[in-house]
Amino acid sequence: MIGERLRSSDWRRFVRPARFVRLVKGISHRLRLGGLRPWDWRYDRVRLSENEIEAEGYKNLLGGGKEQWVRRGRFQLEFLRDRGLETSSRLLDVGCGPIRGGTHFVEFLDSGNYHGVDSNPDFVHTARRILSSSPLKLKNPSIEVSRDFELPSGWRRFDFGLAFSVLNHCGEDQRTFFFRNVPGAMRAGGRIYISHAYWFQESYLKDRPIDLTRTFGPREYDLIARGWGPEEKVFPIIELTVR
């Protein structure tokens, strides 16, 4: 429809110079804030200024925005507590971003038990800023930049791992890196939970010391009541157990 309108003889009336400038500026602003997703958009290219961090602009970059920020973050803690997460548990939060769920985990867990990684340096910086200005810094959380899901040396024997809305945004190579690197950081019997796992096939686990042990769906959790729209493919959430 738009293409036909622009090809018609009156396209100059439709795109006046001033209107065109406003249109381009609006699109550029939304691209910078992550509101649009062109084909070459990449998560780790998002940049945040100090003013944007101060104004909590990062909350507009994730699904649900500011309105659902707390509810969606709280659900991550609720879900893992239902799975047996205790204050003494060691948690690896893969793709923690600007710690939407992380703040709830840090508050719940004992000191030193929260470890988050993310591929976006600005999100890691944002997460650290959030914690440094909060009493949560006394809980000694660790948040680091990670490429290809490589983890800092010494990060081992986690009881729980979480990748919430992470691997559904990754390509095959990145998913392969995840299954190559993350299970080795877990203790035997440790469990990894992956949301939005509609892409998952058990072939990813071939020759890996990890098994698919459970799948969760809408029968267990009403996500619409927790701030998600019916079109958002949070399920299945899968449970993987390390041997």
C-alpha cells in the first residue's frame, strides 16, 4: 500500500520536505532505542548514554517496557523459586541485560550467589550502575561481559542457570556456543532453564553431559496475568539437567 502510494503521481504531497525530515528523525530515534528491528539490528550494538541510563531509558528496550518491567522481572524469580531456588543457591543469569530479573535475584539470594553475563557492554554498565546506587551492592553480585557465552574463569558449580528470552534471539552458531560453554559451569545435578524455547531440538544436546528433563507451558503459568501478551512465545520453557 505505501509503495503504491509513493509511486503514484501525488507522492510529493504525501512526503513534504518537513514531514520527511520528521519521519526520518522519528525512525532514527526508535532505532537507537531498540523500538524497531531492521535486518542488520543486533542486540550488542545498542548503546546507552549516561542520561538515558539515569532516565531509565533502558526499560524501553525490552518487551513490556517500563509498564511491565517489575512484573516480568519478578516472574523470573517466582519461576525459579518454584523450581527449588533457595537463598543459598548459586545462580548463573545468562543474558542478564539491565537486570530486569537480576535485581529480584540479588535481593533474594545470599551474598555472592548472583552471577550475570551479557554480550552488551552498555547493558552490563547499566546493571552495575543500578546496583552501585542501591543497597543491593552489599550482596556482592558479579556481572560481566561475555562473548559467545564464554564465562569468566572460576565461575563454576552453579546450582541454577537461566536464559530468559535470550536464545530465541540467537542464531545457530550462538546457540551452539551456549550448549558448549554453559553446561560446564554447572555442578552435577544443576539445572538450566531456557524460555521462548520453541526453536529447541534435542540434537543440541548430542554428546553433551546434559538432558532435557521437563517442559513447562501455559497450564503451569498464566503469563497474560503476569504482563505478557497472548502473541508472545514465552513457552515452552525447558529444563535441562547436567549429569
